Amino acid sequence: MTDSVLCEHEGAVATITLNRPEARNALTVGVKTRLLAELRRCESDEGIRAVILTGAGRAFCAGQDLREHADLLDAGTGSGSPGPTETIRLHYNPIIMAISSMPKPVIAAVNGVAAGGGAALALACDFRIAARGASLLMAFAGIGLGADSGSSWTTQRLAGTARAAELLMLAEPVTAERALSLGLVTSVVDDQELADAAQELAARLAAGPTAAYAAIKESLAYAATHSLPESLEKEAQLQAPLAETRDHRTATRAFLRKEQPTFQGR
């Protein structure tokens, strides 16, 4: 049996790879359970300061494994197994929260199609680097379902409400170049350059002020649903402990000496 989710370390960068290439990295219960465990392990490991999420083979992630989903539908709610839609609360929601709330930058290296829940995984990340041959597909309506895995939240904040409605209702593939123009991805690179581009960005972030990045992620999430006065207060609350970090003190002295600071993430 091949591990369905791999996690490799290179310095302070962890790369989590969905590893079911024969099924376009579709998400089974086992894959979702392993993915959540790896995300939580990366969060708790102080030696990891940036995370890359990608897929093996030619796809990033095709979303929910529909063969498993169909079997659960046929089994019915009286089978003793979780109902087919319970995976949203049991698996998808915790995974999306683990990505979005992780106090470290998370980069999606979108190497191929990202559909349904797979697209939602990518959109939940802080940065999305797409291969030129990749595509996004908000596939939920195509199988008679509404948005899940945070896609109703992320798509409209990245692309606007009108575009989000278009993407979710029409459920048509979006090329990497169009995704870039809509703000759904951060950058597009040639397919063969994707791994290096993701590693380069991850290494840059891993060498940066990790505590400051965590505060920035928290303040952005807070400001998305609060007023300006509330957001100002939240920023002040987050800034106070940062002023006491070694990174801030070191960087301030380096700036005065016209030197490049070396951040330690604390």
C-alpha cells in the first residue's frame, strides 16, 4: 500500500503531497484523516516555518472521491457509518480551518486540475502558485450540491461576489491564466518550474518573521468580518507582543545599520 498523503521536510519547509495519482488525488475518508493529521503536525512543529500543499502526478486534487461517496449514499444513514454529507463537518471543515488558521504561511502548488473540494483546499491557502496547464473547477453544482469547504467564503473574497456566483453556479473549468486575472491564484509558472517556484517562495517565507506572519493572518481573518474600529483594536492587541520578539528587536537594529535582518521566527 502506498501512503495516500506524504510529508517531506527540507530545512524549515514541509511539503504535504496528496498521493493518489491514479485517482487524481481524490479525497477519501482515509486521505482526509491523514491530511488533517499532517497539517496539525506541521502547525505544532516549531521547526517548520512554511508549508507547501501539492498533488502527485498530473492533478492537484479532484475533490471528493465520488466512488466512495456513491457507496455511502447507497449504504444509507442506517448503516452505522457516517452519512455522506457528514464528511463536511467531520473532515472538510477542520481541514480548511487547519490551513487558514495555521500560524505559518501555507502555499498551494497547483500542478493540475483542482476541482470541488480540491479547489477549496487551494483557495484556503495563503499563496497559490499554479502551473500553466493547471485549472480550477468549482464542481459542486455539477453534482447537485451547494458550495462547501469554505468555497463560498474564499471565492467571493478573492474574485468578488458576482464572479463567485458565476464560478459556483456555472461550474465551468477556469484556466490558470484566467484564475490569475480573477485573483484566484497568486502567480502562474511553466509546468516544469512549479516545484522550484513553490520551494523558492516557501524558503523565503520560512526565513522570515514567522510570528509576524501569524499575526498578519489572524488580523486579516478578523478584519474580514469586523468594523474598522474593531480591526484597529485587534491590530493593536496583536502588535504588542510582537514588539517584544527577538525578530522585531533584531530587525530594528539591522535597519538602523542598513543591514539585512536574520529572522529566527520568534
